[in-house]
Amino acid sequence: MNRIFSGVQPTGNLHLGNYLGAIRNWVRLQTDYECIFCVVDMHAITMWQEPTQLRSHIREVAAAFIAAGIDPNKHILFNQSQVPAHAELAWIFNCVARMGWLNRMTQFKEKAGKDRENASVGLFAYPNLMSADILLYKATHVPVGEDQKQHLELARDTAQKFNGDYGVDFFPLPEPLIFGTAARVMNLRDGTKKMSKSDPSDYSRINMTDDADAIALKIRKAKTDPEPLPATLAGLEGRPEAANLMGIYAGLADLTLDQVCARFGGRPFSDFKKELADLAVSVLTPIQDEMRRLLADTGAVDAALRDGAGRARALAAPILREVQDIVGFVRP
Ligand code: TYM
């Protein structure tokens, strides 16, 4: 059976990039895979998180998963900290992965910025915890946005080195699943940067919780160029903002970028932006309504997380035991 593992950090507002690049694809994968979806709270604290906010973000992300269509009964939904085996396997991987590998991780460089000496040790070792997340369940496929590709390659290298060092064929090499046009949703104010939770300008992203007015305003203010929209893909060359907005439309409408070019080619941005805003509102509103309903009483979300953690612990335990045997730990 092919098994999926994927996660989202509860570090702030979920945005359209998280939805189109990850969560929406997960919903579809539920029919063909056994899925494990995780709110990676241990990853979140690699950067400072205010505890009260972290608590509500964990529940918000879990509610967003369920509201978007993840079924926590058929599949597993849990928060990472409740399955200690993630931390245990991550430690073993700290001893398998090499400093040189981690030094090449672009996410660490971006997040640590110039003040590397002051970054947490956890931020540096972050990719090893991510490898542990995936390999603890011997997941075969990992649906993510484009920005996680490098981490996935590291997880494969770590699995391969572990297998090689210990002379076993134990961990599968997990395959990334990266989907189409919305795998990299860009910043609304600068089409060359990715949409992210950490950008200081809220106008740079559409949050999953933005109301219809906020969505329309942000799309109206989104950066454009003076030309009308192109009718072909080739016409998007050198036009990052047009490519991004048309890509978002394609993602939301489930069309190819080609189809969006054919539909809007020659039209001015002003027309297109109105249609894009209406579409975004129509896709996000039902999810937001369901999130609000779920968060009004956190009992149901907590129950889903608790149940998911129990099932995740049960799946992880025998795999971790085997790892301990392979490594040579005594289990008296
Ligand atoms: P995180 O929390 O930054 O993002 C969650 C998911 O959203 C995708 N994503 C985007 N996709 C398209 N365009 C964007 N602008 C955009 N921004 C974010 C991410 O690619 C991701 O799929 N390290 C991971 C969390 C993680 C994980 C894992 C993922 C921890 N353990 C194991 C997979 C498997 C992260 O920081 O994602």
C-alpha cells in the first residue's frame, strides 16, 4: 500500500500557497493512498512561537485540514508533539545526516538570515526532523509545494545512507508529489518571491481566513504590469505577476495555465482581477465557514487530533523498535 505523509507548520495564518500548493492536493490523494497528515508543532518552535498563539494555530491548522476535506476518520490527522517517536528517530538521523548536507539547505539560509550564530540548533537540524516525520511511517509519497523539494532530497539521502551504513534495505526512498501550476504561489506584491506567512506585508498574501472584502482588496492591489493578459503561455515569459495571478486562477478553477490564457488573453488586468476575486471568494468561503464552525467548540478538533495521535503512535512503534534493533540499542 502506498502511504502519504505530509505536514504544515502552525506558525501563523495559512495562506493560499499552503492551500493550492499542498492541502487541496491532499484532499484528492485520500482516495488512492493511506494518508497521514500532521500539524508539525515541533518544527514550528525552531523559531520563537508565543505559547498561547501556538496553541490556537495548531487547532486552526487542524480545523483547516478538516474544513478543506481531509477525513480524520478514514485517515490520520495529528499534531507531531504527541508522537514522541518523531523526536527519537530525528535524533538517530542527526547522527546519520552530515553537517555538509544541512549546510546546503536554502530554507535554513533564508530563515537564519545574516545572524546565523543566533539561529536555534533546531532550525539547523529541522530537515532531519522532517526526514523522521516521513520515514517513521515508511511513507512512500510526500505531497508538497516546490519549496520543500530540497528537504525531500535530503530525506532520500538520509534513508539511503541509513540503509547503506547498516547494510539493510529498511527505509523506502520517499517520492515527492509536486502538482502543476500552483506548486509555487508567488507574493502578490512581488511575483519573484514566494507567498509566505512571514512576509511583513499582509497585502502580499491571501490568508485562508481573509473575508471577501479583504480578498477583493488584496487582489485589486496586487502588482501587475501595463500590458493586457497574454493569450499563450509564451506570452507569460518575463511577466512574473501575470504568471502568478493566472496560475492562481488556474489552481482555483482547476484549469491548466493554457486554458486560462485562452480564456483571458487580450483582456485588461482590471477585468481579470474581478473574476479572480470572485473565484477566490467562492472557493474559500465554504472552507472558512466550516473552520469557524469547528473552532467555535474545539472539542471536536481536539478529539480528532487525539484519536489520530493514538493511531500514529501505533503505526510508528514497531518501525521505531526495528530501527533501534538495527542501530544496536538494547531493548531489555
Ligand atoms: P510549510 O508549513 O512552510 O508549508 C506547508 C505546505 O505548503 C506549501 N507551500 C506552498 N506551496 C505553494 N506556494 C507557496 N507559496 C507555498 N508556501 C508553502 C509547502 O511546500 C508545504 O507543502 N517543512 C514543511 C513542513 C513539514 C513537512 C514534513 C512536509 C514538516 N515535516 C514532512 C512534508 C513532510 C514546511 O515548512 O511547510
